Amino acid sequence: MMDEGALLLWARGTGFQIAFFIFCVGIVLRLVEILLLGRKPNYAEARGNPVEGGLRTIVSRSWVYQGTFARSKLTILLGYVFHLGIFFILLLFIPHIAFFAEILGFSWAGLPSPLIDFISVLTLLALLGVLIHRLQDKVLRFLSTRMDYIVWLVTFLPVLTGYLAYHHLFFSYQLILALHLLSVQLLMILFPFTKLMHAFSLFIARFYNGADAARKGVEA
């Protein structure tokens, strides 16, 4: 049985390599699958620029319409908080930047650790709010599948274990850091095969819809 040190070394080495391979291959396969979907050729003369329309739609669909916000304030606010929170934690936490720098060969400026700590708390609260709202809303609860809760869990665990590791809470630092890395790797493995893939596919879908509308002379 592995001790804490051996588990951490495995998570940093072999575990990460396995997860990274599955993540990369899965992403490529899913993107190829999307791009190879059969599309009937459109021989009609374009009334607008499809590329401009596609890019415009990517930007415009990133903003919430006033009517939509009025109907779903809580869902939208919680969604923005945890999506932005995860983005800041992943890419602007200095230890994470150092990790990416080892792979990419370059780094960038990060945010102060106390600020990332505060963002982590907000992200955890927002994710808990999303879960509670899903459980309390009859329609959402009816529409939710087991996979929806698995996706929530594998998103929540890396943030939680990262927070515990930063504050050295409950477990030894080696063990909680290993659990943090393993939770991230679980997220990486499941990412291409769950709704988490929307992080990539939503931009393709928005571009396609905008380009198709632009060809018809319609603003999407």
C-alpha cells in the first residue's frame, strides 16, 4: 500500500501523464467528431460574411440578454461566479503558473495568493449554490441526470482540495496535495466525455450558428 509520499509522487508523475494523455486524445477525438458531422453544402449566394458573423456571435452570445437575466438571476450570477472563479484559480494562481511554465516554457503575472484564496471561497459557495438550486428547483431536479451530479462533484473537488491544501487543513500537506492532484486528474479524464466539453464546443457551436445566419443575411 502506498504511503503519502509515494501517492504524491505517483500523482505528480504517472497519474498526471495518464490523465493528460486521456484528456488530450479525448479532446481531439471529440473535436474531430464535431467537425466531421455531416453538413449539407450551401450553394446559395452568401448575403453576409460568414466569418464575421461567426465571430460576432461568439462575442454577442457571451453576454446575457436583459430578459433572460430577469428570469434567471440566481442561476446566471452563480454560473458567472464559479466559471470566472475557476478561470482565475487555474490560470492566475502563482503555483499553477509555475506548473504551466515548466510545460510551456514561459510564464505570466499572477494574482496575490490572498486574493486567489478569496476567489476560491466565492467559487466554492457559488458551486454549492448551484447544487442547492438544482435540488430545490422541481424542473431542474427532474431534468438532472446522475451525470450532472458527477460533473458537479468533479468540478467542486479540485477547488475544495486546493483550498484545504493551501491552508493545510484536516490532513497532512502531502496527503491533501496528492488528493488535490488526483481530483484534478479525475476532472481531466472525464472532461472530454461529459458536459464539461462545452468549454470547447460552445464556441464552435456559436461560430457555426453565427456564420450560417450571416450567409442568410440575418444577425444572430
